[in-house]
Amino acid sequence: MNSLRKIVGLTLMLGFALPVWAAAPIALSAQADALQLLQNTESGFSVNLSYTQINSFDVQTPAGAFTEIAIPGLGSSRNLGEPKLPVARRIFSAPLGAEVSAEMVFSTSEEISLAEYGITHPLIPVQPSLSKSQSPEDVPFEYNAAAYLTEGYPERPLVRVEELGIMRGMRLFVLVVEPVQYDPSRQSIRVSNNLEIAVRFSGGNRSASNYLRERTASYYFEQIYRQFVLNYRTSNSLDEDLVRYPVKYVIVSAPMFTAQLQPFIEWKTKQGYEVIVGYMGSPEVGTTTTSIKNYLQNLYNAGTPQSPAPSFVLFVGDTGQVPVYSGTSGSHYTDLHYVRLDGLTNYLPEVYYGRFSARTTGELQPQIDKTLEYERYEMPDPSYLGRVVMIAGMDGTYGQVWANGQINYGTTYYFNATHGITSNTYLYPNSGSQAALIVANAGEGRGYINYTAHGSTTSWSDPTFTITDINNLANNHKYGTVVGNCCVTNSIQVGTCFGEAWLRAVNKGAIGYIGGANNTYWDEDYWWGVGYRASIVEYPTYSATQRGAYDGMFHDHGETFANWYTTQYGVIMAGNLAVTQSGSSRINYYWEIYSLMGDPSLSTYFGVPSANTVSYPGQILIGQTQITVTAEAYSYVGLSYGGALVAAGLVDASGSITLTFSAFTLPGDADIVITRQSRVPVIGTIQIIPNAGPYLITSNEVVSDMAGGDGDGLCDFGETLDVTLTEENLGSEAATGVVIEIESSDPYLTVTDGTESYGTIGSGQQVTVPDGFEVVLSPNVPDGRTIQVDITATDDELSEWTDLFNIVAHAPALSVTATLVDDASGNGNGVMDAGETVDLTLTLYNGGSAGAATLVGTLSTDYTYATVTEHTGTLATLNPAQSGNLTDFRVVISPSAPAMDRAFFYLEVAMAGGRTEQIILEMNIGGFSDAVENGQGNWTHAANQTGWADQWHISTEQSHSPTHAWKCGDTGTGNYASHQDAVLLTPVINLPGHAELRFWHQMDAEVSGAFPDSAYDGGIIQISAGGGPWTQLFPATGGYNKTIRYTAGGGNPYTGPFTGGTRCWSGTVAWTEVVCDLAAYGGNVQIRFRFGSDNGGAREGWYVDDVQIKLVVSDGPPQNLTAGIVGSDAILNWQSPSSGAQASILRGYNIYRNGGLIAAVVPALTYADDLAGLPYDTYTYTVSAQYSGGESALSNPAAVNWAGTAIGPVTDLTLAANGLDLILRWTAVPEADEYHVYASSVAGTYEGVPVVVTEPTCTLPGEAAGYELRFYMVTAVRN
């Protein structure tokens, strides 16, 4: 880090860590310390403030000796460089629209000569809190000399009000009282004491104020109001019933996680939350921060007194899936602005929020699994919840008091045996040598871990705890909440930050991580944990008016329920409100940076929870609308049925609640879940039963693949499955003659044995028929498809009951993740060029849940300038989550192929069991494409100037896809070199037309701490045309985020290689795609990536991957569609979109019949549409191409005339007499709608009106009488 210009070092000043209080406090005139609310009405309130003493201690600094004074229970002034004096700050509320004023009604005054109490030094000036990323020696000593040259006491009001804004329905102000004034010329103070202060509200709209509170009511925020709002009050319209249930819980997710989220959504619903889900890209949510904010704003604004606004929001996805805001108070990302829904003028969120940060389903699944196990209390051994780790990290200046003080407060009051908790406590300075032991503690499983000191995006610094350590933990089924009061550990800008790693770890890690997205500060972090204190000490004591995060977690000093912070985000609320109470200049900053990775509603177990004593009815009768539940006070009860919430509520102080709901109309099982902080959750069911008659349900189903599959217990593609159903009679009478039938309309399932007799099922009885049914899964069933099977039960009274069950199919799901082009016989650049013969290796990945065997891949293309001469490649097996290579494909590119083009190839993979999958591949012809997986090739790199460093190399530390990327930085895990001007150059590339450059990059580089938009180090891209000078490229997408400074903060000159003012990338940049328009360039060009660093500090460096230069054309439609009839199928064939690189990736083709979509994203060039059963008519088809960026225009139309298939002849005609009647029988003709039967006395002559029948039999009455020779003919007819 470049050092700030040092005026006077703070090392000694900050060394007063152990304050020495004066021998005798200065006694004041008040009889007691008091903050008492005297009157509280709709028109205002009055308060009494008094204090009995002033404490003092001396401070030695390089600027001389000073004295600090403090009044217990008060804070201090915040004007840097001016004398530090006691100040009282209290938050209060006022009606909407009211004018607010404050007046000193009464006070006493006393003047005190400080010298009489041995205080001869001037009062210390206010100093800034230091960031945990700063060194005290680098920070100037703040001293406003003019403030110390004044004579007399300043003429300014002792009382004032400051408006904060509206926080979830309540307009908030701060009452500021400055009772002490200082005259430095006489070394005296004047103290105003025994104050009576009146705060008055003039005008305003009280009915609007009450309505706003009602429609935004949430008991999570009532906690805040009661604890922090001085004049909190209820009125006739606002009582305890204000907080209504159920609580609304919003999820904003990338659509790729839709199926994965369902178990989580179901659980939250069972807990009693009204879950609202919005998916990115939907019309309601959109794709930008603005559209997401509007979506949440609309939900918030839609709150009513009967159904208040949401209390929680969970974002699901990393920044590439669900975008984030840039902070307004520093160079960091934040989700806070999504939930500042009463305007950005206030500091506080209107909704508790958290994030499941994931780029893939693999990164999300552990977060869901661990959260569900934890909240359901399904861990095999919960004893670990009674063990915690508390760490005061290493810092020579702040470790002894700030770090130890925070941890000491936590262990003295809360994390101790009194609370059933054993703490592994590591205090400064011994903690520095205990890193291995701390990691071992975490690996054994701990319910809570808290560290305070220094951090980085990937670690706690000292004692060190890294992402590698997280990934090596073995705390399976022993997950807890982790808090890092340190710098940048929740910096979501980087690929995987330290906080994300705790959540993403599979079968290890944590269920929540709380930390800072930017640098945190020593004073503010201390207040965050302990509560605001005017003086920071090593052994702080509890204060009922100055609570912090630890106090909110445990609430065992007699706090009312309204002052409990029962959720993970509630911990952040308690900590940040303590910072807000301090009056710090970083209030907004702290609300922006402190964030939660995890579920904001999850309640951490502090210690092994005890059982909750509950009772609820075992049955609910159809028609019943209420039940009573008893449980410990403040338990939350959720009642749901079939995945839908029925009722929810909070058990009151008496220990009971009556849930009211709409009457059930069908029998079944309702789910009941009862949760409370520090109690084992109760999860049960209540039977819904009828009043009369039998009532059958399917109470259990077992689907087995033991006989007709591989016996692994999964329903795999192509398997024959046996189904066992258990039928239960919930009614009051027996059902006799019961028959069960199953059927499914799903095209991927065939029912081969669907009927079974169950006989008589008595009231309350269950009957099971083992393996009574059989079904067969299609070989081509999609992986994860949920197939509904319908159940119909009947009895001999013709009663009918329906039910269903689902079969989840398991199958491979193949994709090509890498394409290796071996053009060693050509120019060896790894790209198909004109005239080359290349060998292709395709890396297949199985993202499905079933393995594949005997894979045979067949490659084809309709690209004019390519011929596939070796079509097939084989692979023995490919298990789930496994990759394997298909080799031996050979492609010949015509010498007349364009210099830069794009070709579509089609891979069909057949595998054992009759399954086939199709995959579309887009391949560059000419141009330039490099995933950095084939070595350096024709790339070059060097120092741009003599004497400067070059650290470009191919790295496996980070990559966009799949395993390698270029990196400018250390070849290990260290930081990049200083004094670097390193350039990475592509080969010379010929641009035949409008082209674009695309690449992915990730960066971690040094920016200015004083000016966050300015950079000391960073990277740019440049282009040279025809060997000419290098000029900077400015991206159209993913553009530069910083500017190179001319001088560093504090006056140090800039020492890097760039010109001051150069736009660049710097700071933390997550994997981002950059697109540069090269329309202004043609012919031979060369691109270079240039990274520069100054002579100061450094960070990880710059990664570049997946570099492409390709033509830019529109996403075109398929070409040359044709259609014809084969049997009952309309066979469609078409060609790939016209050549030229597409603006986005081709996913497949959409098929339309007469304007209606009949198939989507077909990954092939042919499609068969079965017309059997459709009316005879002319059908017109069109096809579109589906790209990642949208759908193309339609192809040319192609039509077929459907007249049905040809009618087969009637065969096997037989005659038989039945008395005087004649019976004709024949073999059915499948295509026939009816049959015409003719009779004649002359062979070959059949006239007259035929007898018309629809079945392959006909009875002719009296036709067998007499002895006449008769002839008969039957024809099949299709209408």
C-alpha cells in the first residue's frame, strides 16, 4: 500500500490502550446518572439527562501530552482535530411531515477549572478510527490549531436534532446533546447538567404515519424500534397485534437454480413464511439492479395492514447471476441498496437480507443442504453447538485493547459455562502462534467462530486461516455461524472470497458468514461487537443503553422479547446500530459493507438447544377452522398443507396461540413446524380426517429397480420399475371391492401393469400389495424430470378417490466443455484454418445424475467448407460429474474457406440402454480463439520498458474455463511484483471485416485508500494496426472501472508506468466478460494486455482467459427448411444459420406448426412431427434458431398435406352361423374409422347400401336361412 504522508505518527498516541484514569473523578452536581423519559405524547416528548462525574486520563503522543475526558454512558464529539468532548446521542421518531424542534427547558451549569483536578494538558483532539488495513505510522495526526487558540466558550446550541430518514415505516431523528464546553485559553470546562429537554412536533400527518407503520409492520423491526428509539410508543391503532403473521420471505434467484431451490422453499413454507420467488429475466424482476430494486420496491409498497411488507430477502447467485450495487461510500459491492426501500437518505435497511452466492448448481447445493440440516436439527451429533472459537488477532497497536477487549466482553458475559458453552479463546499476543490449533478447532466442528483483526479477500491474516484451510476441514454435519470483524473477507467482487468459501464448501464449512465487503475499522468493529463506548478498554462492562451484537444474540440481561435479535442478519443489525449510535462518520459505510453470506432468517444455536415443550391436536376434522397450539413463549408456528402455507403465528407470552384458517375440504396430512431460538425445532404432522364414510388415500409408495434395473435404488433411464402402493382408509367405514389403477400421460413413462385388486380396507386400516404395478422409463428421459403418476381407487359402491405420486428420473446429461483442435499438420495455432486437416478431441462432461456406458459419438456438419472424414469417437464410461474425451474425429477444411468464419457441428452420442443425446458445437474457422489450454502457442510476453518487471505466465490458480488462464502476478500464491510494466501479445491476426474482441478476466490490484476511484496499479488493453503504434481500446461491455492517479494520497508521487488519468481496470474485479468493437480496424492487427504496478504495495494480479476475435453478424435463422410425409410423421430438415460468427451462442432450434410452438431448443437439423390423431389438413412449418441472446427470425415456411396413411386391406374374413343369423369376423385395420359390409348373389358385384359397423365383426340377422349361394365383401373406410 502506498503510504499516506505522515504529519505526526500515531504510534504512541494509540499506545494508551490501557488508560490510566485520574485518581479522583471530577464530581458533578447531579444526584444520579439518569436518562429518563418524562413525557411522551403525539405532540412530542421531554427527557431528563443528568450525570454525576467526569473521568479523565493522560495520553502521550509525539505531538505532546494531552488529556481525555469522558462521562460514563455518553459518547464523544466527532469533529476531527477539535477537542474531544462528551456528547449524548439518542435516536427518536417523529410523525411524517412534522416540523421538529428541541429546546432546553431547564439545566444547571457549573464551571470547572481543570487545573484544580491536576489536568494541565490540553484536551486531546478527535482522531479518526483507523482501518484495519492501515498502519498507524501512515496516518496523519489530526490537530486543528485554530480550535485551541479560541478564548471563552463557543456560542452554539447545546441541543440540536438531526434527521436520519425513514426506516421501515418510522421517521427517525437523532437528539444530540453537547453538555460540556471547553475554553482552552483558561483550561476550564463548563458543564450543563440536570437537563430537561423538550422535543416538539409541529403539524404532521399522524394518520399517514400510523398507516405506514401498519403496512410495514414486522416484529424483527419492532425489536429495533423498542431498543433504539427513545420515544417508542403505541397508540389506539398501534398495539401488540400490529405485528402480523405470516412473515413474508422473498427470494430473488437466477432461473438456473429453480429446481434446486424447491426443497428450501418448501421448508421455509413449512416454517411459516409466505415465500415469494422472483427469477432473473422474468418480466417482474428483469436483469438489472434497477429492475430488481423496482421489483422489491413494488412488493414493499404493496404491503397493507392486513398483509404487511416482506421482512426478508435472499439473493441466490453470484454477481454474474444476480447483480450487485457499487457502494456509495467506497470501492465495494453491496446489496444494501436493494433493501433501502424508504429512500437512500437513511442508513438502515427496510428488509433483512442475505445471499447464497453461487455461480453453479454445485456451489449452491452445499448451502441449501447445510442450511436445511441445521434448521431441521438433523445433525447426528449436536454437541458441537456448545463449543465456540473466539480469536483476537495480531496487531501491535490494537491487539491488546481493541481486539482483546471485544473478545473479553463476549466470553465474560456470554460465551461461557453459564450459557452451556465452552470457548476456545485465543487472545493477543498468544493467538499469533495458534493458527494450526484454531484450524483444528474449526475442523472438529464449532457452533460459532469469531475473529477480529486483519483480513484479506481470501483469509484471516494473523493467525492465518485461508480458503485452503476451509477446503481441508472435516467438520461434516457440524456447521455453525462464522463472523469476521476484519477487512474485505466478504468482498464478493473476487472469484471466491473467504466468506463465500465457508458457504460453498461441501460437507464442511459454515451455514453463515458475516463480514466486511471492504476495510473495517478498529473503533467501529469494537463498538459493533460490544456496543458504543466513549472509551475503549480491555475489559468493557455491560451497559443497558449501549448494547452491541453480542448482547442482541443472547438477550439475557432482562431485555424484553422485542429487544432480541433472533436471526443471522439480526446480528448485523445489532452491531451496525451500535455504530450508528456512536455518530461515527462511517455509519453509511458500515451498513454497506457488513453483509451476510447465508439465510438471513436462520437462527443460530448458541449452545446445544433444549427441547421445546409443545402440544397440538393430532387430528383436524374437515370443516374445522381453528386449532390451539401451546409452546414456549415466542415460538413461531407454521401450519401447511400440500406445500402451501395455511396459517402461521407467534406464541405469545402466555405460551399459546390459536391458529385460524380456511376449512380443509380433503383428508390428508398437514405439516406443523414450531421453532424458537435456542430450542430444538418441532416437526410433525396433523391428520385431516372426514366425518363419515370411507376415504382412501395412498399413504406410501415404493418404486424399486431391483428386478428390472441395476438395483441402485434410483429410477434410471430405460429401467423397468416395480411399484408398491399402500392404501389407507381414513374414513369411518370400510371400503369393499377396492381396485387401484395407475396411469401417466408423461411421454417418457409407459405403464405396463396398471391395475391391482386390494379387496376390503377397513376404517383406519392399511393394505399393501408388493410389486403390484410395473412401469418402464424411456431411455431418452431427461435427467431430473419429475414424472407424475395418477392413482385412481374405486370400490363396489362406485366411490372414486384420486391421488398421485412422482417418479424422479435419473439420466446422463452430456455437454462438451472443451474442444481441442490439433492442427499440427497445418500452422499449429489451435484453430481450424483454410486448407487444414485437423483432429478434434471433444471433452464430454456428464452433468446428470446417472452414469453412461459404451458411448459412441458421431460428428457431422452442414458447413459448406468442412468435411468430417472420421465421424466417430468412443468412450467406455462416463459417471456423473466426470469428464472424458471423445477422440479420433477428423475434419478437412476447404482451401477456399473464408479467413474468418464460424461453423456449426452436430454431435450425436449414443450409449448403452438405447439412449441418444445431441449437442451443437460452434467452431471458429480462422480468426482467433484461445482458451489457454494448449500452452503458450504464438503468444508472446515481455517487459514493455527496460528495467521493469514482467510476470505474465500460464496459471492454474484461477481460470474461467476450464483449468488454465494467463496471469500477471506471482507464480505461487504471493502478490505481484512492484515496478512492473508487463505486456502480453496475441499473434498477428487478419480482420477481413467487422470483428470484435471478447475475453474474460479477473483482477485484484491496488487502489487508493484515500481516493477509491483511483488506482496505483492496473491493466489496460491496446491494439496495433499494420505494425503501427499502440493505442488503447475502450470496451463496449465490461469497461474500465478506475483511473490511474497522478499522485498518491498524502503527496507521494505516482511511480507506475501509465500516464496519470489513464482509464484502467483495478481493485477487485470478479470474472467478467469484456467485449471490444473492432469495426474501426481491418487487415493485420495485434492485441496486447498491459499490466502496470508502482513501487508500493501489491495484490494478487490479473487473470485473462478465453480470448476470441470473431466476425460480428446478426443471429440468423435456419436455412432451407424442407418438409415431407413418411408414414404418419412430418419429417422436417433444415440447414444451420448462414456462415459468419454469431453474436451469441446457438442453443438449438424451435419448431412451429401453423404458428404454434411444438418443440423448443432441438439440438439437431431434423425433426419428426407425429400427425396421427390430427385432422386431415395442410400444415405449415417454420423453424427459428434459439441463441443465448434470444430467438432469431423464422426460416422459410414448408408445408405438408396430411391426408392420413394408406388404408390397409381387410384380411382374415370368416363366416359363422348362429341359428338363422350369420356372423362375419375379420382382422382390424388400424387406420380404419369404420367398415362397410356388402352382400350379393353374384360374385364380384356388390351394389346397394352396405351395413356400416365400427368394430371388426358384423351380425346379419336371418342371413343363414335358405339354401341360396351368397357372397360377402368387407371394406375398411377412413373418414
